[in-house]
Amino acid sequence: MPHRSRDHHDDNEDDDDDDDDDNEPIQDRTAAIPLHSKRTERMQRKQATREKRRAAIINLAKLPTELILQVLKSLRPSHVFNLALVNRRFHALVKANATVIGDHILKQRYPTLTHCFPLPMLLSNIDIPTAALLSAPARQKYLSIHHKPYSHVQPPNPQHLCTCLTCVMAWNNYNLVLDFAHWQDSLDNGVPIPMLPRGQPMVWNESLLSQNARLSERAVANSLWRAHIMETHLNSTVRSIRRHALNKGNKRIHVEMSDDEAASGTDQFLEKKGPLGIEFPFHRDNYYLLCVGSFFENHQAFANFSYSEAYLPNRYWKRDEQKWVFIPWGHERDLSYVVQSANRAVFEVSAGASSQCAVTGPTTNPLLTSNPY
């Protein structure tokens, strides 16, 4: 057995100690060398001065949420949407308080337009039996007269929105407002609006109608989007009034509007006495001159309001009180009529049913197949 010397044993112990030293973590004890030059001190003083100036500037992002909401309520809807694109905080703030902001803007800026353009009701807000009557295919067939002739309005979704007569007309108005705004540049510049071939759907028109329908659905669920559409129609109305004011050959009564009223961003000037604008433009040709039509020309009460460059439905001028009166909301009345018509149909089916039908029951539900009108 070979003999191991003491020197060899000592060398191994030294190697072990070196390995232990290598495994210990290295501590960084370096420190920045202090700079005491005059140039560095001048730069530090200038930087401190700039930071003080930046801190003194009033920044909207530094304000509390309550104050930011008050600022948003005073803006136009388009400006609110632009502010929501600044950063994540503003986007989340606008999204969470869209209803509060929208309701306040509608009340302060567009009270007249809000009454002229009521919203259609969601089908989910109607009791289930009545909703089943409204969305029945047999009833939808009888509503084709209200949307089939229109090439500039997409019909409402009967599974999502109420399709009583009042709500259908309200839906058509919102889609019309957006379509009318789309063609404002063409109307200002005298460019003819493209005609659609009869019975031939065009891709560009279908895309435009789908876009308008999506925005209208957002307005039903979100008051800020509704305020944005009211802002859009107010801008279209201002441009339309200016176009017709430049037409010296048109001797009809015009809507009175000053430059300050047009720049105010509110619909206050529409509260003044002026021509009616309540007939639905059933074709884009009516955009060139929104007219009230021969029906009102033949009636003494509307003899002086034959044409109007502003489409403001659901109101009329009360001569005795010298003010505009808004037509009452007829949604509940229409629902009641739909239910009554369905009940009458059930009674008629029951009265004339045969004995076999009385035993086995009808094969179809008369509530869903009868004509509600």
C-alpha cells in the first residue's frame, strides 16, 4: 500500500479552501465617483428647474376622477371618444362612466334632438309573452311595408329589438340620421348621390347599412353613443341649413341660425319657431331638400311649413302656446294593441273550433300566426 505524504494531504486541504472561497457570492462594493465640477453642478441646477416647471403645469391626468368626470360632461361626445384614446386610464374611465357622461351631455346639449329621436326598446326589456308575439315570423311578414321599400335603412333585428310600430320608426330614424351624415360632403360639393339599380343590392350600400345598424344598436345600449349620433345629426342639420340659406331662389321659410349658434355645439336654436321637418325621407333623393310634403301643404295648420332643411320628427308647432310640442311616446300603446289583437284572434279560433280540435288542441299557436294589425 503506497505511503501518502503529509505535504500531499496539506495541498488537498488548500484546494478545498480555494473552492469554498469561489462559491461565496461576490459583493459589488463599487460606488459612483462623486462629481464636483462646476459644469455638472450647473446641469443639475437646470434639470431641477425644469422639473419644477413641469410639476407646476396643470395636467389633466393628475386630477381626481371626480373632477375628470366633470370635465368630460362638458365636452362634445366626439371629444370624449378622442380623450378615451389617450391612455388606458382615460379609456377605462370613459367606458365605466359612459352612461353617466352620455345622459348629462344629452340633457345639456341636445334636449330637443333627444325628444325628436327616442330610442327603440330592447326586446329583453319586454315581458316574455309579448316578446314572443312581437318576434313571431307571421307578424314580421306584416311589417315588411315599413322597411322593404327603403334602400338606405337596414331593418331591425326582431330577436334583439322591439318591432312595434313606434320602435320600428325610431330605429329607422337613427339609421337615417347616420346615412344622411354620410352624404354631407357630396351634398356640400354638389356631387350626385349614386343611384341604386332597382332590385340589385350593391356591396358598398350593404356595407354602409350594416355599419349604420351597428352604431344604432350601440346607441340603444349606451347613451354616450346616442349623444354622439345626436351630435352627428346636429352637424348635418347645420350644414343643411347653410346650404339652403345660400340658395337665394328658395323663398321658403328657413330655420333661423346665427354663426354663434352654429358654433355652440347645442341644439338650442332649434327651439325657435320654424318650418316643420317630420316626414321620413323615404329615398336619398330627399336629402337634397328635406320636405314635409303635399299632405301638410293641403292642411291649414301646416300651410306655412311646406318645406324644411332640418329633419326633426315627432314634434309640431302649437300656435296657441307658441311652442313646440312633442308627440307622446306610443310604445306602450302599440304593445297593448298587439296583445289585444292576439287575444281577439284566440277568441275567434276558439269560437269556431270543431269538437275534434277542442279535444286534440290546435296544431299551431294562434298567438304566433295571427295578424296583429
